[in-house]
Amino acid sequence: MSLRAAAAATGVSDRYILEIEQGRRNPSLGILERLAAGYGTTVGRLLRDAKIR
């Protein structure tokens, strides 16, 4: 999924999503819930599949 599509699906800006992916932002639980809903998954799965930096 492109950043633009992810932003449209989640209601989270593409810039914010990019900063999360780059490890420059720590999203709140609310943002994680919006991301999970937009990606069709759960917060638990997002966190489980996240790479530890």
C-alpha cells in the first residue's frame, strides 16, 4: 500500500506515517487504532509484527 493510500484509509497523514516507519515518531494508542483499522488488522498484530529498533 502506498503512503497516500495508507493515509486515505487511516485518516493519518502520509508524513506522520512515514515518520512512524522511520522511527522518528511514537504513535499514541489512538493513532495505532486508526492504523490498524485502515490496514484491516489489530493493534496487537501491528505491534507483534513491528521491528524492534
